[in-house]
Amino acid sequence: MASIFKLPSVGDTMVEGEIVEWLVTVGDTVDLDQAICSIETDKSVVEMTTPYRGTVLALGGEPGDVIEVGETLIVIGEPGEEVPTEDEPAPATGAACSAGAPPPAPAPTRPQQAAPGSVKAVPKARKLARELGIDLAAVAGTGPGGSITVADVEAAAAPAAVAGGGRRERLSAIRRSIARHMTESMQIPQFTSMVDADATRLLATRAAASAETGSRVPLDALLVALLVPVLRDHPVMNARLDGDEIEYFERYDIGVAVDTAEGLMVPVVRGADALSVPELSAEILRLAGAARDRTVAPQELTGATAAVNNVGALGVLAGTPMLPVGTSMIAAFGMARPTVRLVGGDPVEVPTMTVSATFDHRIIDGGASGRFLAQLKEAIEAATPHVLG
């Protein structure tokens, strides 16, 4: 009987994936663990492999289609074998992929092709038709074997659309993930506080570190190195609310925000407290590069205990970052700008950096946030190569 391979989850937050490219077509013969397609998740692009050998009988979608975890990705069986219809139970499921994800829970089968006399449609087209109230029996399919595609459903729904709308563009997988996470974050009562810090020593320390290592040291590395000791003195800033309890993390896995062409990503520096500035620099640069070229592993984007965002790298003076779900604090560092201060009665130009932090107001109040920011400011203003190690 035909074997149905359903889309597995390759990350804690994955609920769907977008088909980027098929490496096989209907009629091809495939072997165990053979690469069949690439899928864009909310974090990266992964290559999917098949847990079955045989002939490809149907594909669960076309490039650009989005299918949910647990929906049919591919059907494999014997040449000429009948493909189950949507209403038939799946004879087999599989969940092998390059990321080694566990098998997903059983879900209704929705293959691209169906038995004679039934409506043939790709899974995404069926889902969209249900959402739009479109009768698939009245839609002419333009896909392989007359199957109904997403474009066919959209065309059938077009006459009912409201006229006069502007250009529409579907969100990318990562943008959809960002939208979900921001919506979740807004459910958390949170507030932002700011202080200005003299960045003279911080910038001098960065220059010295770059000269010593012979390579560019990202400011993020110094900021993380300065932040960790302050987090130790303020454990609630390296924690999360879990029901009616506060979980204080005994690790310092710091998320570092990275601006990418696809949107904001926050890879996590594991064990930041045990890394030197050169080691932090190398790891942050590695993670940032992987985030930008979409090769970052899903597990490298989860589990942060606190986070930082160097908005100054984008020329921003100050930010009001949104709290990542699962943390209680995120700090943002603005661009150092010249300001005039009185030093000994004389006006002196000082490079000033605005440090802002957003807190979970359910467990952190204004007093605690003020003391935390005051100590972080002191650490920045006292930064030296000796202090940073």
C-alpha cells in the first residue's frame, strides 16, 4: 500500500513550512533517506529526506505552497498504485528529515492526486478553499493530472474579492513567525526604562580588543560580557514566569538580535558566562552569519534566558524592545552620540549611549528595573580590557 510521509516539525515553534523546491517529481523512484525537497521554516531552510523507498505517486504541494505540520508532504508506493483520497485513512506515516525530528502526530491525509471520480487538489488548495468557502467541485484544476492548485482557488475567489485594494504580498515564513511571536509578546504586561551612559571607556575597550585580536570585535560581544555579571546580581532579570512561580535560570544563554534581509532573528549564545570576549566575538559573528544566510540551526534560536539588541548598529539612538516570550528582560543599546556634559565645571563632549531595557512587569517593578539599569550603566562606564578579561 502507498506510504504517506507527512511534514514533521523540525523545531519547537514550527507549525508550518513553505515548499521551496522539489528535488523529485511524480513518477521518480526514490530510496531511503534520499533528499526530496527543501522546506522553509520560521527559522531556516531545511532539506527533507524520505523514510520510504519506491515510486513517487503524489506531491503534497507546489513550490511556494505552505503546508502545516502533519499534512501530507509526499506519497510513495508502487508504480500505478492508487493514491488514497482525502477521506481515506493514511496507510502509513513517516517523519524523517535531515534535522532528525521526531514523528508528528497523525493528521488527515491530503495528497495531490486522488482516485477517479473525486476532486483532486493539493493540500494547501483544499485548506484555502475551506477558508474562503469555495466548492472545489466547481473549480477547474490546472495542475498535474488536472489537480487543483492554490492559484486555481484564488482565481475562483477573485470575483468575490473587494475591488480597489492595493498590492498584496504573502508574508514569508520568518515574517509569519515574527508576527506570531510579537502577538504573543504583547500579551505580557511589559514596560521599558532608559538611562544614558558615558561610552568613552566602552569604545576604547572595543578598539583595544580589536587591535589585540587582529579582527573586528562586535560591540555586542562586549555588551554581553558586561551584562552577565549584572544579571548574576539581579537574578530576576535572568528568569521567567511559569504559572505562579518564577523560574530562575542557572545558565546564561543570551539571545543576540540580528537584522537579516528576511527580518529579525535572535540566535542564542550558549554559556555566555564561560566565554571570553574573543570567544564571544567569534560566536556572535558565526551566529549572525548563519542567521543571515538561513543556515542557523533551529535549536540555536531557542532557549534564551535574556536578550540584547544593539540597535545602535543601525544608527538608532534608542529603542523600546519587545520582550521575547520565555524571558523577563531584554536590553537595547543605542548609537553612541556626542553630548556635552559639565566636567569640573567645564563643558566636555562625551560619547553617550542610551541603554533601554524592557521588563516583564508581572515579576519586575520600577525599583528593580532602576537598580538593574544603574548597575549596567556603571559597568559600561567602567569598561576596561582588564574587567572584560
